[in-house]
Amino acid sequence: MVIGIPTEIKPDERRVALTPAGAAAFAHHGHRVIVQSGAGAGSGFSDRDYRAAGARIAESAAAVWSGAAMILKVKEPQPAEYRYLRPDLILFTYLHLAADRRLTRELTRRRVSALGYETVQLEDGSLPLLAPMSEVAGRLAVQVGGWCLQAQNGGDGVLLSGAPGVRPGKVTIIGGGIAGLNACRVAAGVGAEVTILDVHPPRLRYLSDILGGQAITVMSNRATLEEEVRAADLVIGAVLVPGARAPRLISARTVAKMKRGAALVDLSIDQGGVSETSRPTTHRRPIYIRGGVVHYCVTNMPGVVPHTSTYALTNATLSYALEIADHGLLDAGARNRALRHGLNVHDGKIAHPAVAESLRMKAASPWN
Ligand SMILES: NC(=O)c1ccc[n+]([C@@H]2O[C@H](COP(=O)([O-])OP(=O)(O)OC[C@H]3O[C@@H](n4cnc5c(N)ncnc54)[C@H](O)[C@@H]3O)[C@@H](O)[C@H]2O)c1
């Protein structure tokens, strides 16, 4: 199979979908890789590195898209890329379709076979291709949240670690999954006072066990959530209902009751956001203030730490992409149930039930 790696064009996205070592793995399996010139530059890989790994370099995005049977990307196709979508194409990337009707329409209309990294799911319910980016984004959330709290950004001027003789900042994390736990580790590590909320009792038990005294675990419901959000300097939204739009857990009224200059880092923005007041932002203009609260809602946070993120992402995606290349999409899905969950659009129809439900459409899987 011919695999194409275009340069990411989402604003300030510097990750790339495949490392040179990944390209070498495809070559070893008898496949061909076309990489757009400069695609790896933001992550520290030159065209020469890819050539040495057996890949061919193409000058234009059009040459990569048209020459490949499967496109590996990081972020969802941007409007300028829609024209490359075609019926026989396999697209494997983050999609987040539940929050994106326009892209869903393009993918169905153009009959692309589109797999979303974020819905590939193992038997135990875990999401192996979302996990590495959630780990990075969760850790980064505390770093950017601390920056939002700085006075020049409109923040309340609290240093999360506090200082000798001065109380630390209070961090409330909503959703104790992968991103939430990673945010919790970093926040507790700098000395902040951390509360983590979740709705899943076994998860709360697990968090309580492994975090020991580092954080307080709280069952999430309307009352506890409001109380913890209002008391926080920094709120981190990290909930996920796989494939579905994020539940809107924080109302505009609650935001108005938060501390003036508090910060909300809404990681769940890629699934629509946990707050009524959240709207997507970019790395170029990452924050805005609403109700006196500094909002940070960047949908591709790991893109600013491309070196770490590209390695973390490709470590996880490579084996799945190789399986598709080796066996073709339908056979790979028949062999690998986790990959089957990854299929979001096929043959003009929505293939993932939660995505279909979020968009009030019908799901139809090629494996049923
Ligand atoms: N913005 C970014 O750049 C970026 C990067 C990576 C991940 N993310 C997003 O971060 C979010 C979290 O991802 P994850 O991998 O940690 O997911 P996860 O599945 O590991 O964890 C989600 C947690 O949310 C909990 N939850 C569900 N409903 C809840 C509710 N009503 N109240 C409290 N908790 C609730 C679940 O029990 C689960 O523990 C996702 O939306 C993901 O797409 C964003």
C-alpha cells in the first residue's frame, strides 16, 4: 500500500503523523511512504531523515494525497484539504466528528473511509490512540493554566505552588481519566491543592488508591461540581464520553460565580467543551475572558510540544496503521476489534454508533 504523510496545516500544528522510524517500518513490511517536503520539520525530522528511512519526498500536498491509498494525519482535515477527499481513500487521523457536522458531511458525501484515532477502543473500554495525547495535554494543562493565572493575562495572580508561608492555588479537575490523572500528577507535583471529580465509582477508587494524599477525590454531581468550580483558581475540563459530544457541565451562571481571574482550561473542547462559555481557540490566540474567567480552549494542545507529542503519538498509532496497510481496511477490522471501533465513516455512512447518535444520524458498520 502507498501511505501518504501530508504537512499539517491547522494553525500552529507542528506534529507529524509518522517518524522516520515509522516510515522504515512500513518499508520493511513492503509498503511505500510519500512524505510532503518539510512535514517533519516542526518535530525535528528533515526530508533527508525520511529519505534515509526509505520514504519518497513529494513537494506538494496534492501529490501526497493523490498518490496515497491511506493518508496518516494528526489533525482532522481542514477545509482547504476537503478537495483531496475521494471515495477510495482511507484516512486515519484524529477526527472528533461529534463536534464537527461540516467535516462529517464532507467525509460522507465524498465516501471516504475515515478512522478516528480517538475512537479506536480496546476490550476494557480504554482508548489507546487518544491516551498518549491525553497524557501530554493533561500535563500541559497545568503549565498553561498557571500561565493563564498570571496578572498580565487577566488572571487572579495566584502562583499554583504558593510560596513559603503563602497558600498554594486550588486546582479542580473534572474527569479523572487519562488527561485528568496526568493533570493531577503535575498540579500536585508543583504543590497545588488539587480536587479531582469523576462519575465512575471504580475510577474514583483507583484514583484515591494511587494518588494517596496528593489529591482529594470527589463524586461529580451538580452540587459538588458547582462547589469545587466556584472555589478553584484553575479548573481543568477533562471529561469524555467516547465518540459523543462532551456534556456541558458548567453553566454560564456558574462561570459568573467563579473567582474573578480564575482560569478554565477546557481540554474537552475538541468534543465540544464542558462549559457553556467555552469556544475553540488557537495557539496563536489561546485565551479569552468571559465572566471574569480566563478561558483556554485550544483544540490541539499537544501541537505546541511537537517533539514529545510526535513520538508519543506514533509509538501508539504505528501498529494499527501497519495492520491496515498489511491486510486492507476490511480484513484488518475483521481481525482487530479495537480498530473496528475506529471506523467513523465508510461508504457514505456513519459507522460509529456514538458519533451517529451525537449527530442524530443512523450508524451502519461494514462488519455487521
Ligand atoms: N484539547 C486538546 O488538545 C486535547 C488533547 C488530548 C485529549 N483531549 C480531550 O481530553 C478529554 C479527556 O480525554 P481522556 O483521554 O482523559 O478521556 P478518558 O476517557 O480517559 O477520561 C474521561 C473521564 O471523564 C469521566 N467523566 C465522564 N462524564 C463525566 C462527568 N459528567 N463528570 C465527571 N467526569 C466524567 C469518565 O468517567 C472518565 O474517567 C477528551 O475530550 C479528549 O478528546 C483534548
